[in-house]
Amino acid sequence: MSPVSDTMTRLRGRLAEVRDLDTITMTLIWDQQTMMPPGGGANRADQLATLEHLRHEKGVSSEMERLLDELDRDLDGMDPDSDDACLIRVTRRDFEKASLVPPDLKGDLARAGSLGQEAWAKARESSDFASFLPFLERLLELKARYVECFAGRVDCAYDALLDDFEPGAKTTEVAQLFTELKGGLVPLITAIGERVVPGAPGPLHGAYARREQRQLALSALAALGFEPGEWRLDEAAHPFAARCGWGDNRLTTRIDESYLGMALYSSLHECGHGLYEAGVASELSRTPLGTGASLGLHESQSRLWENIVGRSRPFCEWLLPRLAEHFAIPFGSMSPEDLFRTVNEVKPSLIRVEADETTYSLHVILRFEIEQELIEGGLAARDVPDAWNARMQSYLGVEVPDDANGVLQDVHWSAGLFGYFPTYALGNIMSAQIWERARADLPAVDEQIAAGELGGLHEWLREHLYRHGRKFTPEETLRKVVGGPIAVEPYLNYLREKFSDIYGIA
Ligand code: ZN
């Protein structure tokens, strides 16, 4: 064995251990959210903090540094796109970022996040923001210390947080994209609003049995292309997808017996995340490259499967008989076009995860603005509900009745995930760019979707996006798929075309 490959083998060995700790952590988080009795919360927080501590120590060990120093010298002679070269580059970046953060702080953040989630779940149940406030304040205090670790390396405090989810993204650039997005969305939503005839809630609202909803979600997911025996579906208050190991994909959904759209579309959404992770090239498994390039790109996939495919005319054609099989009333007498209009009903609403495609990004922009003010100073944690409610009124014209339906609806802040929200809207933007390119390459994709044959699209996405994993930066990865940088126009065009047609706007 040459010295280079020997060093590389040792690096890969160390990285495999780190990655195992990540997937073990993921498995414990999945368990906490789906199975664990609430009494286990405090001890689970300790367990997660211990794992985080171990992971940090392994990730920034002196051996890791020595291996990287040796391998850095060999980088010049390597194909820059090779797995090894990408592994060295990404590991160096991770190493440098992790070295800046003291292990105690990372452990404290993990513990505060775990306790925060338990407190949030209780606070949300009783719509009691005041009981959650001390946990939020503690998390913000720890996040301020986290940001300080990157002093002199970032343009603003929020950049340090954004980078954890969208590596390389800049707050100013994201703000500019969102200004453009908001500028396009507001007139579209206004034009639709003038056409909407107020009436009773649509047929997705009603009484729908839990068991039947689960069966429907399972049959839709089976069509999307996971290998049998490599995935499962469980219920969680805040649905997510967890890659717990090679061949072990855990999807979660929330079943609302009075709203059919929740389980069905949250399942499609999480399946999109799951397919991305499962589609990473097998050579990258048990390395830090064996996951998505960023949360924005991840979200581009969940939104593509949930909305661009799942709320399309062809998918409604395929879905309708399956819906009617489980719920003959009201779907037995419906046409595919009726279903298409039903699942694309535009209605400014309180809850982000229930928002239609046109208003969804405004929910995200609101959170992005509040987060920036919390992190950069200017907004105190106790004033967040007022800031939230005022912006819901001004952006969406919606009155927030209580905190459960307002500021307490999302789990993210309780877990310490600040800087995460903007990736949802970035994902929307990129989903349309990727879809535009896929359609151009797959002229029969509409007919295939209508027939429930989703393999062609799945394979295209695997080949152009999924297989790269985290080898390249998010920007480089997007360029490989669509040939250019992130751009808002394709998404606005997609929305204008679809909703002008539905609502008869000239
Ligand atoms: Zn998602």
C-alpha cells in the first residue's frame, strides 16, 4: 500500500466512526420523536449531549488533524472531482469549523435543544409561550456564544448560523432573493384573492379515519421508488425523515383526522428528503459525504415530490382512484380536475406546513426576518409573539388567535435550529429550476406520472443530483444540475403559470 492510500484509509476509518455516531444520534432522535415515553426526555438529553461530545472529540482529534495535514499535500495531484479529493476538502472544512467551537458549548447546545423540545411540546399543547420563554432565552444565549466562535470569519452573526444549514450562503444574498420572491408573490396572491369565492372548507377537510389515511400514505410512498424493506413510516408531531443507516430510511408523518392533506402531503414531502439521502452513491456511505449537499437542496427535493409532482394534474389523475378506494365519499364522484383544484386551493392561513404553494414562502420570510432580529439584536425573545402576530397580519392578512397557532407551531427554535428556516424557501426556488431541467430531458414525464411510473424522474434526479451527496458545495451542486446559480424567476414562472390557469387570471 502506498503511503497516500494508507493515510487515506486511516482517514476513512476515523470518518466512518464519526458518521456512525451521527446515524446513532439520528436513530435516538427518531426514537424520541416517535416512540419514547415522555418520561425519558431528561435522560435522552444527556445521552444526546454525550454523543455530541464524543463526535466532537473524534471530529477534531489531533490524529484527524495530522491525517488531514498529510493529505492536504497530496490534493494538488488529485482529480478535484474524485471522491478522495472531495472527502479531504469537505473534512478540512468541517474540521476547521468544529475546531472553533468548544466541546462544552456543543454539549450544552445539544442538551438545551433536547430540553427545549420537551418544553415546546408542553407549551404548544397549552398554548403557553411564557412557559417556553426561559428555554428560548437559554438557547439564544448559547447561540450568541456559538456565533462568537466565528468572530472575524463571518460578515454578520446570522451568517454563522446560516452556514450550518446552507454552507457558503450569505445573509445579504438570501435577503435579496427573498425580496425578489416576495415582490413576485404578493401581486400573485392579491390577484388570486380577488378571484376566490369564500365558502365552506374544501373536501380535504372532513372526518377521515387514521388507519385509512395511513394506508393511503403508504400506497403513495410505495410508488415513489424506495426499495422494499428499506423504509418505514411512523407518526411524529413534527414530521421529518431520518437516515438511520445504509438501507434504513425512517419517514414520519402527522395524521390529522379532520384534514386529509396533512398525512398525505407530509408523507410525500418527507419521502422526497428520504429519496435524496437514499440516492447518494453507495461509495460515499459512512463518510461525511453520504448525505445531502445542504438543507436548501434537500428541501428542493421534498418540495419537488410534494408539490411539483404531488399537486400536479398528472399525479391527481393517478391518485384519485386510490383516494376513492379509501374514501368513496367524497372522492368517488370527483374528476381528476376537481381533485387538482382541491389540492391547490389558495388560502392565506395560520400554519406554515398547511400553507399552499403561493403563500408558503411568506411564512418562511417572516421567520427569517424574526430570527435575524433575534440574533443580531433588536428583538427580545419575550416580544417574539407580538412581532409574529403583527407580521402575519401584514403579510398574510391573518389574525393569530393563540400562540399554539402562531409562534409555537414549529419545533425548530426549541431545538436551537436558528438559520434553518430560510432553507425552506431556498428549496422552493431551486425545486423549480431543477424541475425545469428534468422536464426538458424527460418529454414523457407527465404521462409517466399519470400512470404512477415515477422511476424515470427518480432515476434522473439520482443521476443528476442525489448521487453527488455532499461532495460539492451547494452552489456547485446546483450548477451541476441546472447549469447556473440559484434564480427566483423559474419558481415565480411556475407559480404564475399554474395558479393563473386555476384561478382564471389573465
Ligand atoms: Zn422538508
